Amino acid sequence: MTATGGSGYLRLFINIDHVATIRQARQTDEPDPAAAAQRCEAAGADGITAHLREDRRHIQDADLDALMRVVRTPFNLEMALTDEMLAIAERLRPHQVTLVPERRQEVTTEGGLDVTHDPPRLRDALARLAAAGIRTSLFIDAAPRMIDQSAAVGAVAIELHTGRYAHAPADPATLAALADGTRRARDAGLAVHAGHGLTVRNVGPVAAIAGVEELNIGHHIISRAVFVGIEAAVREMRAAMDAAR
Ligand code: PXP
């Protein structure tokens, strides 16, 4: 695994939240997100992502303990910037934390983090995570001031929100914003990840952007898993990414 970006290797992280969503629908013990993570790794995933939401609607605290025990690839914990979540991250010490915005009423993470809101608090949180040995990433919209501010507060990486592109892949402006944002971020010394709403049909142009190192993909993989199994779903995505690079 390399972290070079450009035309180099593009990491595929699988977000397994939706496995927990299915389990929570019945308040039972299956399907198990940790077992799903292991299957994803066996199929070639480069990392596993899970979002511990404040309302615990899908991933539970016990899932994180299990994931930390069984995941062999880098584990990326998505979380809101709260004292509770910071304490959990410092205790678990995942490979990476991606800070995301959270609104209780939303169905999924709808927009990027406003990194211009309370920069001292954000800088302090990133420093605490770094001190715990955790790589830091900020999930933001591809807006120049968000990118510049992410570099200013000391993040290692940004994850560009691809939702706008996923909703309008035929609109060249949505892809251009991601490509321009990637260039700007790398010039500022940031590593660049991307994700949200990506599918085997729309991933190609994002995977082809020089400088993107990592994709975080969840919903489509779990949806495809219903039909083809989770290993095949991961392999399909990997093939679609590789075809574009
Ligand atoms: N990246 C972040 C920060 C997210 O919050 C999500 C959604 O949980 C994803 C990536 C994955 O999005 P999707 O499930 O649409 O693939």
C-alpha cells in the first residue's frame, strides 16, 4: 500500500455502517459489522470505515471494540467533534479519525464540515488526536476557503464530499470542483480522500483525478452485497476504480 496519490495506488476503504443499520432495524445480533469488515478485507479492501453517530443509530460502541480487535487494515473512525467522541478516539486509537458534521434529523451526512466555525477548537481537537498517534482527516466540501482552512488548522488529510457530483455526474462543474479542490489541497500539503454517493457507475471520473489517495464507499457496496455478496461487491468497485486509473 502506498500513499502517493497522483496516478499511484488508490486506496478503497469500505464504510460498513449500513451492515449495522440492517441489524438495528431488528434490534438483533445479525448481520455483524465486524464479520463484514473481515469479508471486505479478504476481498481486497485497503481499510475499513465506521461512523459512530451521537444517536447510535447504526454502529454501537461495542462494534468499535470488535472492529478494533479484528480489523487488520487501517481503521478509519468517522465522528463528530464532541468531547465524548474525542475521548472515545483517544481510548481506541484508530489509525485515522475523519471529523464529520452531524445533524440528528439527517438521513446521512449531507454536507461537509464547516471548518471556519471555531478554528481554535478544531485545531485543539486535531492536536489531541495527533498526540494520540491518530491520522486526521476533515470531511469538507470542495470549496477553496474550506480547503485553505483545513490546512491552516493542521489536518493531515481532507475528504472531499462527492455528494454533489454523485447527484449530477453529467454536470462538468461538479467534477471540476473536485479536481480543482484536489490540486489546491495538495499544494497546501494536504492528503486528499473522497467519498459519498459513489457507485461503480460514477466512481471512474473521481478515481481518475490525479492526487486522490483514498475513497470511502458504503451504501452502494452494501446494496450490491444483497445481490452478489459483499466480497463480489468490493471486487466490482476495485475493478471500476482500477479501470479509471
Ligand atoms: N465519507 C463520509 C465522511 C461519510 O459520512 C459517508 C457516509 O457515511 C461516506 C463517505 C460514504 O458514503 P456512501 O455510503 O454514500 O458511500
